[in-house]
Amino acid sequence: MKRSFVIGATIILAVALIVMGVKISQHTKYDNVFEEIYSITKTQETNIKSHEDKVYTYEVNVPKEELSNGIDRTVTTFHFDDDERLETIVIKGDSQLVASYKKGSNALVLNFTGNEEDKNTLHDGFYNAVVVKWFNERASRFSPDDLGELIITETTY
């Protein structure tokens, strides 16, 4: 009786380890944190909807009480249609920072317009609204100091 229990438990454990190994080997590895953010958000938002209620864009507004340094508005929009990208707009007065990441590109494009004195504040607002928030809410193989393979391009208008 005891011997058959040990054999049965060993077989169940072996099957469980094989299943876990297969799941781990199929786990998606993202090149950078923005690819991770986009892909996981898309999976969450599109899988919970029926076909009629599919989400093709998804917006996340940072609540006013979480904004600091005079930032008026921060909104991140996820585009799940053919133009797969995430875009964050940070606004302070007449200044604006638009950060865009296109899925699979490994490039983060930052477009700044407005008063040069607001530039660092808007960069910090973007970083806090997207990157820091992500690490506070989820486990990730990336960290705030290591965002993965990412080329950051900045333009000023």
C-alpha cells in the first residue's frame, strides 16, 4: 500500500515537472520593458472582451491627485489595431511630451514641444506614469535602471 502511494506520487510529481518545464520554455521573453507593457496590456484588455466589445484603443489617465510638479495631464493610449503602439502624452501648460513606442521596434521616440524649462519635468512625469507605475504594480525581469534593449530618440519642436 505504502509502496504504491510513493510510486503514484512520484509519477504525479514527474508529470507536474514536465508540464511546468514546457510552460516555462514557451514563456515569451520581451526585448524591453515597453514591449512587455504593451503585450501584457493587450492580452489583458483584448482577451476579456467578447468579439463585439473588442478594444482597439485603451486609455489610461493618471488621476489628477497623482500628478506632480505642475503637470496638467498624463494619458497613455494603447493602440491594438494594425498600428500596434503605445503612446503617452504629458502636458504642462503650453509644453507637451509625446512618447511613442511601436511594438517590435525597440525604439522609444520622445517628441517635446514647448518651454525648455519644462522638459525635465515632463520626462519625469512620463517615467513615473509609465515605467515606475509598471514596476510598482507588476513583477518584471526588467528594472527601472535596466529597461532592456531600447533605443531612445528625442526630438524637439
